[in-house]
Amino acid sequence: MKKIIFLSSVILAFGCLQLKAQDTNKSESIDPLDISKQMEQIEKYGVPTIATVDEMKTKADVLYESQSWKEAALAYEVYAKNVNWLANLLSQCVEPYYSASYDDRKNTSYSTLKPFIPFESKANECKKQRNIAYVKIGLCYKNTGDMKNAIAYLHKGLDLLSVDELSYWTMAKDAMAEILQFDVEKSK
């Protein structure tokens, strides 16, 4: 019995070492100059500009206001993906600061950072618009009767919204309550 336990321990330890060696080989093989992920994103979404993303939002908003729910949902989906990609590209302009060591960040003066602040601000604005788009997509699907997609997008929208986006938080919460047939008054 002791031999079996010992043998099992040796096999387990050897297996763990093999997995560790494979992980080490994987991390060594990562090319720091590999741009394939960036090229994949560009191939998928192109290179969005502020103007093209604003046009996408305007188109989606017009469809939403005219209650063309299915078309609006699809337009907001395209918009959300593109505004998110734009946010990522804008955030990347500040990446050297975020990738720096704590000491380097601490020693960077405000005057050095000042030209980069608008990029971070616009990226955050884009993320906020993406979050709102997810709520609107959920509302569109709710209005078409597609509750699966409505729940999925409202759920994600609620996950992404910040506490200061109260009107969209309330809209998403109310839509979820209606779909889930949850009556706040009856639950008291």
C-alpha cells in the first residue's frame, strides 16, 4: 500500500513538473513584437475614427427613436463594438504611463502627463457610451419580444454601467423587473 501511495506521488509530481515545463516553454515562445492580435482587431473592426463612430451612434439613435427595434439593436451592436475598439485605441496612447513602474509613475510630472489626459478622458467617454448602448440593445430586444437577448444585453449593461449613470441603470432595472415579472410592491 505504501509503495502504491509513493508511486502515485512520484507520478503526480512528475506530471506537475511536465505541466510547469510546458507553461515555461509557452511563455518563452511569446514574441513581444507580435502584432497579430492588433491586426486581427483591425481586420475585424477597421480603424474607427471619432467621426465614423459618431455617425454609427446617430444612425442607431434615429432607429431607436423611430422604434425600429430590430434595426436599432443591430445598429447599436455595431456601434458598441466600434466605440469599444476606439476606446481601447485611445487608452493605448496612455499605456506607457500605466505600464511604468510605481516609482516611474510617481516621478512623472503633471506637465508631462497633461497632453495625454484628453486621450484617457475620451476613452472613458467612449466606454460610457458603449455601456449605454448595451442597455439600449437590451431594451430593443425586449421590445421585439426576444427575451433571451434582452436579458443577456441588460445583464451585461448593468454589469458595465457606473453608479452615476442612474437613468440607464433605472431603465435597465425596470426592464429586467418587467421581464422577470418582479413587482417591487408585491415583494414588500
